[in-house]
Amino acid sequence: MSTTTRTAELAKQFEAVNAEIIAVVEGCSDEQWVQPTKEDGRTVGVLAHHVAEVNGAFAGIIERLAAGDTYTPNVSMEAVHESNARHARANATIGKPETLDILRSNGEAILKMLDGIDDEMLDRTAGVFGGHEMTVTQVLEWVVIGHVAEHLGTIRDTLGG
């Protein structure tokens, strides 16, 4: 199985946004790291760690979807917010080095997984996300890449850049 041009473009997009969040995290001062975000009050560090950990889950989900499984999340937004709050409490003192390690390793896991995806797999129905049937491509664009980009935007907005 070989990566297609479409998969390579998706990998390039993910790699770019993951590199951006890594660069922002690397550039954070200690004061910026613990600054509450404007979005929901989680600190910059906690939000970056959230992205890092969720990328690990996304790698597994995308691998299963590309293999032909379907997935329709049935978690309410209230449950998502509760999970995010638990993560924030449990990781309130998370450090930059650990977060950077996880951003890098889970980013590499997503890129490695993408390396084995072809066009047929990209076009498979993935499931229903947010009330909309999506293909594997759409999940990659809107859920995986979009998740990192959204939180990166929040972090940048909080840091003033």
C-alpha cells in the first residue's frame, strides 16, 4: 500500500499544524505556560497537553476508520466539557518537556499511520460526526487537523500572537 498525493497533502497539513503548536509551546515562557486561555480558562500548558494526548487517540481512530470500521461518537458536549475539566485538574502542573514529547510522539504516530492510507481508504465512510456523515478524509481535515488548528488558534489568541 502506498501513500497517495491526497494522503500526502493531508499528512503535510497535519505535520505543519503540529509543527506550529510545537514551536509555540517551545517559545512559551513559564508565565505564558500557566496563563489561562481566553476560550475556557484552561491554561496554555493544559490545552497544549490536551492536544498532544488527543492526537494519540486520533491516530488509533483514523487507523480503524481507514481499515473500514465506522465510528459515530455518542458523547454529549457536556461530557466532553467534563472530560476536559478532569484533564485540566489532573494535569494542572504539566510541564513543557513532557507535553513536547507527547506532541512529537503522537504527531509521528499520526504521520506513520497516514503513510499506509490510499485513496480508497480516504473515501470510506467513517461514521457520523456532529450529525454529519463523514469520510475518512473529512475526519482527518475537520476533526484531526481541525482540532489542533482550533486549539493552536486559542493559544495564539491568549498569548497575543
